[in-house]
Amino acid sequence: MKKLDRQLRVGVLGCGPIAQFAHFESTVKGRNTRLYAICDVVQDLAVRMGATYEPDKVYHDYDAMLADPELEAVVIATSDAFHVPAAIRALEAGKHVLCEKPVGVSVEEVETLAETVRRTGKVLQIGHMKRFDPGIEAAKHFIDNEMGERLALKAWYCDSTHRYTMTDAVQPLPVLSKAALKPRENPKADLKRYYMLAHGSHLVDIARHLCGDIEWVRARLLQRFGAYCWFVETGFADGTLGHLDLTVAVRMDWHEGFHIYGENGSVLAKTHNPWYYKASEVEIFRERTASYERPLGADGHFYRRQLEGFAEVVLDSAPMRGAGIEDGLASVRAMAAIARSVETGQRIDVATMTGAI
């Protein structure tokens, strides 16, 4: 892909697996982005990634990278617990931010981040890369422009017991370091919370992206044979009914997608394991012509596409197509509401939620 003359100078914070699998390559490949810097406190890891991806600069101190006047934006590719503090420091330093999902782990910390975004006027986009899946983009266009009134959404995100066997076959071997910086608390110590943050954040964001704000949830959780299954009834602001299925892990292939029923047609989508970089298989049915459309979505590199979209917002003042801070705050509130509903058995109004997920 031909590079544009004006490229956003990006620094990536964190040299762990998500940076290696997604963000380094995306920044190098992006038509309007340049891998200007990488930063990690673990020197051996940063040096090895620097030798591989050849950024202009390699930093071992985050504040030093943020003080670089040539740096324009930061990709935060760290553990979830570090997202908000790192994003606030970047915004305060005058840098734009693309932050991995979930943007935060509690409503209050995301509210603080939202206040910082508003005060600084900088762009903050959350790494919900599925919004840049060409199949989902085609579905979104039909839903917004042709579907008419929505009736109902069913969406599911079911991780597979065979996921790592399959992804290990296609991903490069990550470079790891024993000195890697880790949160004080092991994120996987509470698997219920970890799965909701890691996987539920995707499911909630897609539901909101396609159908708008979620006003209330009623959720149930069943744990058996090491698997977790959430069934979540949702009510959207426009009256659309929803059902979300988050299951980790199913004894089958990766199972993700959605089905939306509307006034003038419907959409059925099958979404693939993201590391195959394959666009969702989408069937758009138009009642008017009684026919299906199945877009190919040939460019399935949604990590690169989300970074290019982020750069367009910063460089060209383009409308944000990704998830902004208000989306992130709403998603964290929805996940906290799901957790509260599971505990109480009650319907929970999302707007009232506070606290951690």
C-alpha cells in the first residue's frame, strides 16, 4: 500500500503480544501512519522490537517519549489496569491516544479519563477494531440507511477451547521477557471479571455500535465444567430488544456474530477469529427486492484500518468512525450493570451504574 506524504507520527507504549501481533505491523503498514517510537520499561524487549520494526526512536521511559515534540500520538498496548493512567499522561502531554480495549476497569476511572479528553481537546479512540471490519461496516451502512425501524438484535461472542491451538498456528511466536511489567493483581485471578473485560467489551460495543445506547440489562450467568455463559437481555434506547450471549469457552469452533431484524430487511453476520484477518461474512436481506447481498470485504486487516481511521481524525479532522470516550464509558457502565444484574437477579438501569466491573 502506497504511503501518503503526511503520516501521523505514532509511538506504541508496550512491546508485549498485542503490540507485536497487531499494532507494530499496523503502524508500519498504515498508509497515513509512521512508527515513530516504541516504549517499554523492559529494555531487552524494547531493543529487540526496535531492531525488528525500526522505529525512529526507542524509549524505556514513558515520560521521555511523551516529552518528544515530534511525537503526535500514542497507541496504548499495555495491561488493562494501566490504560487510564497511561492515557491521561499522554493527553496531558498534548498527544492523541488510541487505547486498547477495554478503556478502563471501573466507571469512575473512565469518567476521570473522559473529563481529561474534554478538557484537553485531544482525540481518544478505543481499540474496538471490529468497527473497522468491512463486513460489519457494510451491515452498519444498511442498518443506518435502509433497514428502517429495528425490531431486535441477537449477538453472540463464544470463544473456543481450540482457539489457542488454531491461533498459535498462524501468529508469530511472541517475544517475551521475564522482566515484563505486570499489574499488582493478576487479571486472571478472577476469571469471571477477566472474561467480561476481555471478551464482553467486544460484544457490548458491537451491540451499541449497531443498535445505539443500551438503557437496561437483565443478566444470568451459569458456570459449568470450567465454562462461563452469560445470557443478557438488553433494552435499547429506541425500544429495540436485544439478547447477548457471551460464552467462554464453547466446545466447538469460534462462534461469533449477530442477527438483526428490521422493518425493511435483516442482517445475519458470522465473525471470524480476529487473528485470521478475515472480514465478517454478512448477508444483507432487502425486503424490497427479496434478495440478498453478500459483500466480500477483501481487506480484512481491521487493526491497520482502525489506525488509519484514527489518523484521519487527527490529520484531516474526519468524523470518528471508531469508538470514542463516550462509547467507552457507556460500555464500561453496561458491563458493570451486567455484573450487578448477575449478582442481584434484577433488571439494572445502565445509566445508574458506578463502581468496578
